[in-house]
Amino acid sequence: MKILMVASEAAPFAKTGGLGDVISALPRALAARGHDVLVVLPKYALIDEQHALRDTGRRIQVPIAGTDWSAGLFLTAPAERLRYLFLSNEAYDRQGGLYGVNGKDFRDNHKRFALLSVGALLAARQMNFVPDVVHAHDWQAALVPLVLKRGFGGLVSPFRVPSLFTVHNLSFQGLFPKEAMTDLALPADLFHPDALEFYGQLCLLKAGLVFADKLSTVSPSYREESLLDQEHGAGLDGLLRWREKDLHGILNGADATVWNPEIDAHLPARYSAKDLAGKAACKAALQKEVGLHPEMKALLCGTIGRFSAQKGMDLLADAIPRLVERGGQLVVLGTGDAEIEKKLNEQAARFPGRVAIVNRFDDGLAHRIEGGSDLFLMPSRYEPCGLNQLYSLRYGTLPLVHAVGGLKDTIEDAAPHGKQPGAQGFGFRFEGAHADSLIGALDRARALYNDHDAWKATVLRAMALEFPWDAAAGKYEALYKALA
Ligand code: ADP
């Protein structure tokens, strides 16, 4: 099939989170299954010479509320049948992050991502790529399904093909003041709770949820949870229940070409299930790198992610004194909410050499935390899929997770209450987003850690698991086929 994919990030070009990993691995897995895939992304300032894009010399004009936005088209083809096409416009060519600067969103994000959504369709036509199906992701590409059905600003969609819309996190909704409707020249009849309105604001995410032919979330449990109530569905539960028969839950995979301790160039030493010596070297090097005491025996806990209530980083901060009291060490890598950062830093200041907080985006260090830690903590309040628990398994770093969403779908407890510890399972789960429950699971993990043979057997079980992207791609393929 010919598949057009539209998203706002893809590793290694531009990544702020899990979406970037997905748009790197899923198109490749689809191409490997014989599909012809074109992915359209913005050409941000950070995408430069090192990514070796080729200027196609082609341009598109996108009419946004009476003004023509012009975008040049840049291309790279990392694998057979797989192409990434980048829209170049000064709106993307900015200092700061992909979506804002100094923690503030760019004010014209609605226009920047209307350019992506409408531009992707026009760009595909420019490249003579007529898709059988269009797959759009998250609010930044959510206008795509609407444009396919209703056109945009007097422009008719270049093709009438079905669409799938995947939402990676229902809390990122693309909310803008009502006036943004005028900025985008969206028809006034769409400003309605059954279409794009969300409590008096424009909600771009709803354009995807309402107009796409099929919808998906990134794990089966998150799909179920999103239908439950307002809190779980981030206020979109009613709409999702209305679309329930079209809503699917497809678990992400883990890309073993990028996240694999046998070949990981970011690690100081490589290792595999056959020879774990390198993992001990990674632990020692990580302790040194982030300033933790060089204690081989200490249970080293790692975590990576946005400093946000969603990720449970505040309850992790609450758990730190008890984690340290029990002889554990902790390294946290992340960026985000200033209050949570302050809370974490206060704890780190109390426990030098036992707690390290690294406040930046650092892909290399993320790999070294996966490689060097014993335990990986994910106390997320909710988790659409989560990828780090999958990477952790591959690195023999046992995940300790709050049993929600994708975490619940992927992690089996190795020390469940009332069962012989270490006989099955490959991680630790807790119920209830509280520091107490986290510490309860940590105590079960410590007991297993103190039994060297049982711990090692559990690590080896974790490392033997696979979450191949090909399996996820097969499920997306079935949805595309049902649509086309
Ligand atoms: P999210 O909800 O943020 O998308 P996921 O668990 O789905 O969370 O994916 C997060 C991805 O982003 C992982 O690959 C993780 O390693 C990476 N990541 C998050 N924060 C950082 C950071 N500060 N430095 C490096 N990588 C990070």
C-alpha cells in the first residue's frame, strides 16, 4: 500500500518524547513489510547538514486565512520504500524547542501546524505520491483528517482517501482561543461541541478524533481507560465513547536497532544476556558520570522523562528519603515543570552521592541510564504506552511501574504478593499513585535484588523478551486495509 504519514517529530531528526521514537520506527517497519511510505515533518532549525537532506527544488503554497505560506520540500530516503519529506518555512526555523521556547508555547502554533497538516497533503501531491491511506498523529497533525473530508480555506483536498488518527496522549489537545478559528479560516459551523469546540476553545485534537475514519491509541489498556470517565479521557471520553467502535489500541514496539545493549555506541561497555560483565561496567561508569558514590552493591534506580504530574515525578520526589534510607541510589534525567524540578533538586541536595538529578535532554545519557541502572522507575499516574519500560527490559534493567495503561499491558510482576519471588515475571508493579505504594514495590524489588541468583534469572527473562515493531506494524496494516 501507499501510506502517507504526518507527524511533528521523528528521531533522529527531531524528538521530544515517545512520538519521535514511534515515527522513527513504525514507518521503517511498514516499509520492511513492503509498503511504500512517505512521512511528512516540519524542517525545524535543529534539522541541519548532518541529516543530509536533499532539496527537491519543489515548493508548495498553503493558503492560511488569505495569506499564502510557501514551503520548500526537502527529502531523505533512509531505507528502501521509505522517504521522509520536510516542509521548510521560517515558522519552523526558530531557536528554542519544537513547540516553544523557555517553557512557553509559540503563539502561532495553530498556524505552524495547520501548515504541516495541509502542507503534507499538497506536498505528497507535488511528489506524485497518491496514498491509499493517510495516517496522522497527535494534535499537530489532527487537521489532516478534517482537510481530507472538508478541504481547507477554499482549497479542495488533493485526494479523497481514508485516514487513521493516532493519539499518543489525550492530554495534549492543541487548545487555542476561539479567535484561532478565524486565523485558520475554519468554517464557523465547526465551532461546536460535536466538532472542534472544547469548552469555549478551539481544540485541534478534536479535528482528528471527529473526522478520521479510524482512531487508535498506543496501548489496549489506555484505550479502555480513556473511555471510562472525564478524568481518564481528559474530557474527551464522551467523544471517544461515541467513536468506540472505530477506536483501537495498538501497543508500540521497541526499536532494537537503537535500543540494544549489544550494539549501543552510547554505552561505555556493551553486553548481552550471554555475558553481563559489561552491565557492571556501565553501572560503575554511570555512578561516576552523574556523581553517585561508587558502590557496586547499592541498588541503582534510574528514571528518564518529563518532569510532570503525569509521569509521577512529584511522588518520586516524595519517595526519595525512604529510597535512600534503604540504601538505594537514584539518577533522574528530565526536563519540564519548574516546581517538580525544584522538589527533586531539594532532595538531591539533601543526599549528595546518593541522588543525582540531571536537568536536560540528553539522548546519550538516556542510553547510559538504561544500561547502568538496576531498576527503572515509572510511577506515571497514567501512561498511554511508555517506551522506557520496554527499553529497560532489553537492557536487563528491571522496570518498577504504576500498573496503568501501557505499563500494565507490558510488565509482569516478578515478586507478586503470595507467590514465590523470581519464579516468573520481569519487573515490579504497584497499584495507586502514592509514594507509599512505590516504596512497597521497591521493598519487594530489594528483597529479590538481595537474592543474587533469583535477580539474575529475572534479568535474563527480561532480556529475552521482544516487542518487535513488526508486530505493531502488522496491526496498523490491518487497519489500513480495512479502510482502503
Ligand atoms: P512521553 O510521554 O514523554 O512521550 P515515552 O515514555 O513514551 O514518554 O517516551 C519518552 C522518550 O523520550 C524515551 O525515548 C525517553 O528516553 C526520551 N526522553 C524523555 N526525556 C528525555 C531526556 N530528558 N533526555 C533524553 N531522552 C529523553
